Amino acid sequence: MLAAGLAPAQDQPDPGAREQQEPTYEAPSVLSRQSAFNSYAHFAGKALDSEMPVAAAPQDSSYPGPSILSRESGLSEETRGAMNVFGLYAEIIGVYASGLTTAQGSQVDGFGEETNFGANVSHNWRRGKLTVQYRGSYRRYTDAPAFNGFDQYLQLNYSEALLRHLTLDLKNTLGTTTLANGAFSFFPLTALDRLGLPTDELFDSRTTYLQSRVDLTWRLTPRLSFNFGGDGFVVRRASVLLAGLNGFNVRASAAYRLTHQQTISVSYENTYFDFQAAYGNSRLETIALGYSIGLTREWNLSTLAGGIRVNTLGLMQVPLDPAITALTGETFAVVTFSNVRYLPVAEVRLTRRFKNASLSFDYSTGVTPGNGLYLTSRQTSGLISYSSTASRAIQVRIIAGYNQLSALGQSLRTYSNLQGGVQVLYKLTGGTYIDVRYDYRHYTTPYILGDAILEMDSNRISLGIAFSLGETSPVMW
């Protein structure tokens, strides 16, 4: 028996399901934002007819031309400098959270204390670069001990120029979180090309995830390059009401730089979702064309458009003949089904870069593995984010997003999620900061019976003091 009226996590066909749709995340889209556009990131700013030095390792570029559809960072080189050195931080904060949601659907409020800590480490070799980013958080609520927990996030990136025109990129991301609202819920929003990072989680219960990624980029000429890559990912959820996820993605793309400011691309991806604790899987094939342009030195526009073939296997209920019902007492039987759908995919990103800040607008529509209740789903999302370190004393981060999920193999109504946050850091002296943060989330999901919907709101307010060593400040997204 499912508590809170939530539908079971199993595929059921819904021929009348409409196309719905954020990125969040972002939530993640099926396309890799990097594979289609990053082919020239390694020699950005170089002359088109120049050759890449043998010793040149992949690097973060300040090239003002076409951006890639990746939400890794939209900051200028000055703002992002802290990621290229050694830095540690720790902070102690007081927090008030409302709308903490159990797996039974009930909500509680609570005051608590939280300790956050993190490290950014980056090291360059002659031909390679290693970057390690870690975030940890331990919280304890006075009035809601069931939500005490330890959250962690670790990302390892390694890039190496194997040959003069051949570059290898490795990325591993793993984490565990107990909160569906707050700093850790924003990591997927800023990395939409990683399907293994869970988004739109329904409950404040343990979710653990891992995604490993490899990319090989071959620059055939100063204008033409090819990318080949793959991902493997797993998600595990503590709630028995929600399905886990196993999956992989393989891809290939080609990019051609038309001018110093314009790039076109074509990409193909094959993706597989297999759901743990629920019968069902999906196979996706995606073909897309991309175009990016540096409108000015400050404004970049990147776009993708194409189509997805989605083959979904799952379970469905069918009514039994009255004669069989009279003999067995059962009115429905559960049978397997398989259906194929063709859906569009589209992504647009507009970025404005300032000397010490960035502003970005994102829109995407595609297919994602859902949130454990919604399995393979059509998703449409929008995201606005702003980051600023214009003042030596004040840093500001603002992010807001909206998305919808429409299940492709389940008879579920539309899921919608609205999420946002703002963080202000005020530098007192040296490496000491005052940290003020507010996070808000509202989502709706259907009850198992009738036409009613379940609406959830959560708010999170925190105030604390932070200490940093090196160039890293305690900004959580």
C-alpha cells in the first residue's frame, strides 16, 4: 500500500500523454552540452590557421566567442580563478527549514545547526590538468531528528593532450544527499549534460549517485574536430516507493568552426535507462544539429535542435473479461508493453559575461530518466542564473528554474517544479565571511486515486560564519 497516495514507480502506457516539460536542474537533458560545442575550447582564442602547441593542455578559456551548452560555469576568467588553485573552506550556520517531506508524504518544520566544508584543488602538468572539487555538509535538527544527515559531493576532472591534436577528458561525479531543497539540489541544475545527477527529488530522504564520463576529442584541422564519448551512471534511493536507475550513454559529434565567432555541429547519442525496483527500461536515439555564435564580446548564443526516438518497455494494467472476473475475483491483469515515440529535442542558451559576473538564460526540452516516481519522461525546463563578485567584500549567487515532467510510459498527470535560491557572502576580514542564504521549492505531483494533486512547499533560511584558506570562498553552487 503506497502512503500519501503516490503512484507506484512502474511504466504504464499513456497514449494520450502530452508533451510536457526545466532542467531542473535540471533536470538533465539527453544531449551532452559539451560534445556538440567544445571541440574548439582547447584552442579558443588562437588564430584559425594556427597549430596547437604540443605541450598545450586543455584549459578553461576566456574566449568571448561561441559558448557551449554546458552549465559548468558562465563566469569570466577573473571570477573563476579560485577554481585553479588550492583552497579550503568551512562554516558553521544556523538553519530553519519548513516543508521537510518524509517518504510518507507528511511535512515538518525544524530549526537546526549545520557544518559545511569544502575544497578546490587544481594541478597542472605539462600536458594535463587535474581538478578536484569537494563539498560536505552535516546537519542536525532540534525538532526534526529524522532529517539529520551527512551530504557529500565530489567531482574529479582530468584532461590530457595525448597527441598534438588528440585530447582525453575524464570526469567522475559522485554524491549523496538527504535534502531535496538547498545547496546540494542545485548541483544537477548546473550540469545538465550528466543524466546520473538526480533532480526533482520528491522526499527528503537519502539519494546516492555516481556518473563516470570519458571524452576523446580529435582536432583534424584548425576548423574541424570530432568528439567520441560515453557515460555510465547509477542512482539509488532509500525510499522503497521510488525506483533507482542504471544507465549508459554513448555519443559522437562533429563540429566545424565557420568563423571566429560561429560554430556548427551535428551529434548522435544512444542512451539506455534501466530502473531498479521497478520493471521497465528505455532506449533512446538522438540526432541533433547545433549552432553557436558570439553575438558580441559579451553575449553568446548556443542552440541545439533535433529529434529523439524513445522505445519504452514496462508494465500496464488491462481490464479482464467479466466472466474471468467472476471466476477469479480480479478486475485487472498486469501485462508487459512496449511502445515507440518520436519527440523533438531543443536547447537554447543565452549568456552575458561581465568582467566579474555572468548572467545566463537557458531553455531545453528533451527526455530524462525522471525522479523515481516518474520514470522515462518528457521534460521542458527553463533556468535563469546570475553570479557576481564585483565587490571585494560581497559575492552574490542567484538561480531560479522551472520544469515539467510528463511520463512517457505511465498514466500520471504532469509533474511541475519551481525552485530558486539566493546566497550573499559578505567578507569581514581576511578569509572570514558572513553567509546568508535562502532556498525555495514548490512542486506538484498526482495522488494515486482521483483527480487531486499533491502540492509541496519548502523554504530554507540559513545564517552563519565561514572561514576560507586560499582563494576558495564558500559558495555552494
